Amino acid sequence: MKLAIFSDIHGNYKALVKCLEHAKEQGVEQYIFLGDYLGEYPYPQKTMDILYRIRDEYSCVFLRGNKEDYWINLRKDENCDWKNGNHTIKAMLYSYENLKPEDIDYFETLPISSKLEYDGIEPILICHGGPMANRTKLLPDDEKTAEIIAGCEEKYIVCGHTHAQGIVMSGEKTVLNAGAVGVPLGAKGSAQYMLMTSVGNEWEYEFISLAYDIEDVINDIHESGLWDITPYWSRITAHLLRTGEVPHGTVLSEVMRLNEYKDAWYNIGESYWEEALKNWGID
């Protein structure tokens, strides 16, 4: 059995196409998607169309990431706090406004974790963040992560969410992070996914990084108008694509620190964002 595991596409459909093309060449038998399908990139319907096509043509499993919860919750409460914030949340609103009702309907059907079982092979627990909460981060050398994993019966656990590809824990249990298709950390100019291949009743795994035209993606952000809609968020995205460094959450934490945590993150003024980007060397 050969599996391809994808996480954190964030609307980067060109990176997704690159990963899918490679996976098909490897003779993959099942496609596993761990969530966060949209987020930082334009033309979200292109990503959704690709995912629906793969779902219809191949054996697939889909999970719900924390990003999907934003769209679901906004539809339930159109007066939610963050909707009326400043430009920093406009990428989320852009995605929401370009989704179809049936897209959000589909997100609502997805679980946040699932157990994959195959005859004669060790089962795999898959999740976006953690098994019980899709915003949980399974981190290396972390006591809370160790506690969560101790409560899982599966020998193999695969997650995403942190955008950092690699081994989280090993030993009696193997915990792997598939990385991020669309906004990976530590993968300058590359898109990431993971292969798992059964060998007897166990699994071998391979972390994949694929170079592609990131400047073409950045050009899309400009041409779509998304750069003008949410300039600071887009500058972080472009920097992350080019360098593999400084995720959005890191800059956001700096903005909140500079603001002394006086305001909700979606209401913090532009001057704080400009200073935070300067502090992190983001043009």
C-alpha cells in the first residue's frame, strides 16, 4: 500500500498540482488530505476544483483543519468579531467570499482526525493538529505532545498544522509531520508532502520537497488584487515562499507584543505591523 499525505495547502493550487503530479508518478494508491485547504493565496475555487476532481477520481481521505473552522463559524455567525477587523484578516474574508455554499457544507462533514486501517498493516492515526483538537500543535521535545501521544493506541501518527516537515517523536510510536504543501517552513522555494509505503505489516516513510515557480505564485497574489487587500499578510507570504523562514504566526506574535496585547489581533493598527515586519527583515 502506498499513501500520499498532504497538509496545509492554504490555497496554493500551483504547489498542490506539483505535489499531485509527483505523487501520481510514484504509483500512489490513496490520497490523504489533513486540512487547511485555503488561507493565504488567491483563486480559492481553483484549489477546491482540484480537490473535488481528485476526490472523484481516486481513493481519498479528507480531514478538517482549523482554517475550515473559520469559514464554518463565519457562516453560522456573520457578525463574528474578526469579520469586521482591519486588513490583516482580509485574506480570510477573501477566501470566504470566494467559496460556494456547497464548499462549506462539505467542510462541515469532515472529521478532525481519523484512523486508517488496512488488512495486515499497522493502522495510522491521522489528524490536522492533534487527535482531539485541530488547533493543537504536536511539537518535538514537548511534554504536552508526549501526553497526547501516550493517549493514542496507534503506533503511527501523522499530523500537519505546524508547517514543519519531519519526525516529531520516535521510539514505540512514530509521529510524523507531513509539512505543508503551500506554506512550508524550512523549505525555500519548495512544496512539501509525504509518502508512506507498507513493508510487511509496518510503514516506511519519505518526506518529499519539490521545487516549483514560486515567483509565479507571488505574481498571482499581485494580479488577483489580494496583495492590495491584505498587504502585510501578503508580504509575509512572499517572504516565507522565498526564504522558508518567518511564519505568519511569528510576525503576528510580534505585532501583539508591540501592541502590548491591548487589542484583538485583527484590530491592531498598521504601524505595529510595519514595525514587526521590519524587525523580522521582511520587505
